[in-house]
Amino acid sequence: MPELRRDPITGRWVIIARERGQRPYDFIVEKDKVKGGFCPLCPGNEKTTPPEVLAYGRPDNNPNGEGWDLRVVPNKYPALIIEGALDKRGEGIYDKMNGIGAHEVIIETPDHYSTIEELELGKLELVFRAYRDRILDLSQDKRFKYIIVFKNFGKSAGASLEHSHSQLIALPVIPNRIQEELDGCLRYYDYKERCAFCDIIHQEQSQMERIVWENDEFITICPFASRAPFEMVVMPKRHQSRFVSMDDAQFQALTELFSETMRRLNAVVPGVAYNYMLHTAPINQDALEHYHWHIEIMPKLTTIAGFEWGTEFYINPSPPEDCAQILCERGTLSREEIQDGQPEHETTIDSQQVKKT
Amino acid sequence: MPELRRDPITGRWVIIARERGQRPYDFIVEKDKVKGGFCPLCPGNEKTTPPEVLAYGRPDNNPNGEGWDLRVVPNKYPALIIEGALDKRGEGIYDKMNGIGAHEVIIETPDHYSTIEELELGKLELVFRAYRDRILDLSQDKRFKYIIVFKNFGKSAGASLEHSHSQLIALPVIPNRIQEELDGCLRYYDYKERCAFCDIIHQEQSQMERIVWENDEFITICPFASRAPFEMVVMPKRHQSRFVSMDDAQFQALTELFSETMRRLNAVVPGVAYNYMLHTAPINQDALEHYHWHIEIMPKLTTIAGFEWGTEFYINPSPPEDCAQILCERGTLSREEIQDGQPEHETTIDSQQVKKT
């Protein structure tokens, strides 16, 4: 029998429909590599991007030159533009404002072919530090209310360049999806006087059914009401509403856990396209008792069709318990050993098994 | 300068980013036909579907035989199942219930290759009458709270069969997306004592910028805060909260307008994949002053990526005003003549122009 599950934060329902005949291994990962050609993100081509706003690993006296470990540049085709005053207007029943915002590209590595799970830990930590530094800098701009960091990997997940990069958009309004989470968390807090995410972490640790990986500071789970196979969420174990509040120990722990998480996803469905999105408290909202930052990871394995568009219900053919177990077992360690925090990098994959249908 | 626009019903923001360089004609419609082979929906194969729950155009004494104009059958691989009692349970912080519901397939025509815009008006009207008849029948089941009717056309829009069909899912809960509309409409009504959709129709008729087609009873517009190029919404001009309340004149008028709307979409972007979704008031909620049923039409021309997932913001490169004008001008009539209600079927299309990039 299929099961309806409700996300405790947003109230969104999903249908876990194991009976529809697709097991987690049945997904075909279509080859959807982004086409090659000239790469504006590669070393040597720095002059083809807008001037950088941040660079790590290179002497400061050579801006927009080579020798960097990571660069952040404005998007050449921005969805929003940085110059101008906010101008909010009505037009009868409709509301609009001009498209003020920032749209930046975080070039995660100089190596064109390196994927995020292949980065050395020291280099991956720079990616998270760049997210923090750019959020802190843009937060000073009084026009902005929210900053979303996200990554599109693979053409079907919306990437238009192959070179490993993430993006950041600063917005003059709080987006609906975030407001929905804030409202849901506040309702829970009003009722329980506890953070809903903290309660989720405790329940997951006691149920031991949906944990993919954890260390002292962070945990990765397949959420109870997963919208798609191998959906994951990464959460700090300490209650913390803002990504930028992380200390050094947390940066290091997040890096280790995230690297392992992405390596496991790629071991199970090699080359899968995915999106990840950082959800943190809005700008200028100090430490919130009721909100908890997190990273959502959405592999692109199912299609959004009329039912999903029309209802915001999702049909997920693979229970998150099965997905978490597969993600755990891809290594040689047992789930118990994995939960002791030993990283396991020697995962192998039987590609015959993955591409069954 | 890009523009931020807010949907007056849901509060969802979109970015209309004309500057990103894609004009409405620049979209490549990828060939994503659903693969052929044995078709369980074709005449002669009636025994390969679950037994029909409705058929039009055939003598009643030959159920599941040939000779029908339209059939409705349970989905062979249902997302929810019809037998059983609802069993709502908690599991710590999580809520779940068993997957009770109905999942049916409306086989719109016996002709395997006919698309919805190619159906004769008399046949298309049967499709809408089948939606009504099935909604009325399933509404008697006290376990159900909402019935969503939708159509997936083209593989990238989630269709798995080529033969023209739509689907219906009866749900034991009201979906988030619908509740969001109901809440938004109620807030508006509390403030204005008017229906938000009625106000939208009046404003669109006075602005004359986003109307695609209209007749005495119905209107098609490209919504002010369109999420994607050529998004459209079809609304009855009379205030009406339930699809099933339509009278005969409305069925006929809806059929004419919908046929013309889909023909125009297909003239502008031939073969485009799309979804449409019927939004009507929940079951057992009698005529609501604040809600207005409608059909959302979403062509599949852009990709849902990390930004959209993470925020529910959408980046739309084509202003709805431009899209509406293109949809109007694809015929030989002027916008004014079109608004006089003369249908125009002799649209021609320069395919070179459509597939520019």
C-alpha cells in the first residue's frame, strides 16, 4: 500500500509509492553532460568574466589573473542587477518592483573537470567559506532581504557550464519557500517551545532508519517526506539558524560530511544531475530560536509533471529508508560502523545494477 | 532592467528577465515524443486496461468493448489505491496515512495520433464532461477531500504514453498548492469583499495586454506573474468556484476557447510538451464567494533548477505581454478582431523562426 507522508516543516504531502515498480536502482541516469567548448571559468580566461568580487589562494596584487584556488564573479547574464534603487509599485491588483539584486558565480576550483566530491577537503572548505564571506558582504546592503546559495550540476538540473561552480542570488524579498519554512518552524516552536529541526535530528538518531552519514557536528538524512529518490538534507547538530554563524570546527566537519555525502550519492547513481540549496535565516534576523539552517540536496531522477505542478504533492517511488540504506551500504562499512564516523572512500559500483531498466 | 512580479493569489514572486537574451521565439522544442509500441489505450486493447469506470458513445451493453468516443479507466500503476480505510497516524514528529485515493486515466479519443487541439469540438466537449462526471461520482466518497485533474503531454512533461489522455487523482487531503490559493483568495476577499480572480479578469480586460483569447463565457490570459514563457490560465467570466457547476452554455464556450488556446500554443511552439491542471474548490465546499476555478497551462520550455527549488521564485525570460501578443498574432486577425470572438483556425507558422537558436 502506498503511504502519504507530511513534511513537518512545510506541511507538504508526498506519496511514497513503492508499488509503482521502480526501485532505487532502476533509475537511468541519462547522459546529460553540459556541452564543452570555450570555458570562461577556466584559469587564463579570467578577463572574460566580469571582474571578481572575491578570490582565494592568489597574491592580492594580481586581481583577475591566474593562480587562484577559488574565484567569485558576478554572473555575466544576471537574473537581477545590482545597480539602482528599489522601486515598489502597484498596478491595480498586481505588485511589482524593479529587479534589484546580486547574482554571483562561485568558481569552486581552477580544474575544469573536477566535481565537488572529487575536491580535496581543504579546497572544498574554501567553497563553504566563500559562501559565508559573500553572504556577510552582501548582507550589508540594506536593499536585500534574503540570499540563496545553490548549485546546479548536469544539464537536466539546469547547469549551462560544465566547470564546477555554484551560484548565489541576493533578493529584495523573502522567497515563498523560505517564508513557508519560517512559518512552519514558528508554529511548531509556539506549540512545543523547541526547534522542529532539532526534534527531527533527535528522532532520526533514535530511529536509525534514514541517516546517511553523521559526524560530531553534522548529520545527513534522507528526509521522512522525501520528494524524490535519494533526496537528502544536511543539518548542523547544534541549534543554529544562520549559516554564517559556523565556527572553524563546524566548517571542517561540514566539509568532511558533505564530501562523503556527495561521494556516496555519486557512487550509487554515477554522474547523476542534482541541485543543492542552502536554506538559512533571512538577513538581519539574528539568531532565531525556531529556525535551523540546512542544505537540501535534490538529485534529478524524476519528472515534475501536471500532478506535482498542480498540487505540490510529489510521487516518490523510493522510500527514503531504502535510499538511506543503499547510500550507507555502498561503502564496505556497516551502518553502525558508518555512524561511528569512519569515512569510507573505497566505494565501488556495479554499473549494470544501476542502469537496470 | 529585470522586473520582480508578485502573484496576487499565492504571493509567489517571479523575475521577468528579458535581458537574459532569450526571446519567446528562441526556445528549442526538443523532440521528446513518447516511444511507440503497443498502446493499451487504443481501441481493440480495452481488455488490457483495468475495467472502465465510464465510457461515452458506445451502447451500454458492450462494456470494455470497441466503439467508444471516450473511456475512463483506473490507472494500471496507481499512485494511490481505492480500497481500504483511511488510517492516520503519527510517528513522533512525523504524520502519515495510508495511500487511499483514486487514480484514473481519461482516454480522450480512440485515435492514437490525435492531439487535444486537433479534436473536433464535439469530441473535446466530451473530455470536459468526463472530468465533471468523474469528479461528481468520486465526490460521493467521504474519504476524499480533493480531486485534481491534469494532463501531461510529451515525455519531458511526464507523459509515459503517446495516446492522448488526461488523468485524475482523488486525494484524502487538500494539497498545499490548493490551500495556498484558497488562503490567498480568502485574505483578498476579507479585505476587498470581492473575488481576486474576478478582479484579475476585469483588470486584464481593461489593460488589454495579456489576453490570448476570449468569448462570452471564458477568457485565456498569460498571467501577470507567469513562471514560464507562454504560461496561460483559463477562467470562467462568471464567478464560479466549482468546475462541476458549469451549465451547457459554459461547456460549449469552454470547449471553443480551450481548443483555440491550445491550437495557438501549438502554432507558436509546435509540438511543445506541456502540463495543464484544473484547480477547483475542494469537495463538499459549496459555492465559495472567494474562490474561482481555473485551468493552468504550463508549457515545458524552461528548466527547474536550484534557484527555483530553493526559493519557489521563477526566472522567466519572456514577459507575458510579449507572449500574449505572439499568441494573438499567430492568426491573421488583429488583437481587436480576435477579441470580438471570431475563431481563427488558419494559423501558419514559420518553423525557421521558432527554432532560432
